[in-house]
Amino acid sequence: AQSVTQLGSHVSVSEGALVLLRCNYSSSVPPYLFWYVQYPNQGLQLLLKYTSAATLVKGINGFEAEFKKSETSFHLTKPSAHMSDAAEYFCAVSVNNAGNMLTFGGGTRLMVKP
Amino acid sequence: NAGVTQTPKFRILKIGQSMTLQCTQDMNHNYMYWYRQDPGMGLKLIYYSVGAGITDKGEVPNGYNVSRSTTEDFPLRLELAAPSQTSVYFCASRPTGGSGNTIYFGEGSWLTVV
């Protein structure tokens, strides 16, 4: 079975500072990895995904993530935080099985200070 | 495109009542899912379906039932509502072709059981 751990349930950064949200996964087979963002009272929107092509994946709103197999990590970064980045971020893993479902981490709430 | 549509968006239930959360998608996706999200937690899979007429349990199925009579619709039924079922419910869908495909989420249904 696969699992995801997001280190830090809350992360606070200043506007313009680097954003780093951590995600580590566990999977016995090659995984597909996703980052979703959830704005208050809204559904989940895909930020980016890793599907075994390039290990550095670029997503929407200036975010990117790097798949590191040796570290079983898929951390999300953005060079310069914007106030509009304040949201909940979820890392998720999926493997080819009967249901192809996503298994989510616990989420990280990003707060951006002016 | 409407994508994944859930109704109702908000509902308050009394303990012991029953209700159905409706979910429909217009993308002709074979895979559909129901997740619940509790405060400060990630999403947990309740049930999933790989096609019309086929459903299976996820991680937290107790107290829920589903059906999948058509490709488009995947309703979630709560029988004998309990306070522990207070949560935000998300319906999602995914095209056939492997777990690298994106899962698309609905806007969510906020349910309170009192």
C-alpha cells in the first residue's frame, strides 16, 4: 500500500520569500505524484503532477516540484510567495491498481504574511 | 464544461436521518470516487467505482452506500446519520488509462449532523 507524509501542518512565510512544502511518499511500485491546492471553501485544484517523465515538474502559479526517488520525496517550491498563495496544499500518490485512486497526505496550510 | 457537479453544497442533518449526496460528471470518465475531508486532515476514500455497475469500498466505507447505474452519476447515501459523519464530502472522477491521469474534483458538500 502507498502512503504520503506531509511534514508541517502549517507553514508561514513572508510575501516574497521562498515557499517550501515537504512531501514524502511510500510505495512499493513506481508512483505517480500530485500536488493539489484548496482555497477556502472550495474544491481541490491540480497544481502539478509527476508521471515518470521529467523529474522536475512545473505547475501553475509559478510552483514546481522535484521527484527524488532516492529520498522518496516530492517537495513543492515557489521562489517568491504571493498573498494569493495562502491556501491548503495536499500531496497525493497514485499507483496502477484496481481503482487508481489517490492517497492523500494530511495537508499543509500555507500562510503568507505581508 | 461543467466537470464534476455535486449537490447539495450545504446540508444540516439530524442524527438518524438519511440523505443522498448527488454527483454527476460530464467528461465520460469511467472512474469515480467519494472522499471525505475532516478538519485538519487529508482526504479519505469512502467508495470508488471503475465503471457503471461496479463499486468497491475505500478506506472508510462504514455508514455509507453508493450505486453507479450510469457512467455520469455516482450518488453517495448516508443511512442513519451520526455526528461522526460531519465532514466535507468530495466527489471526483478520472479517465481510464492509468493512475497518471488527473483526478478532477467537485466543489464539495459540507454536511453537519446534529
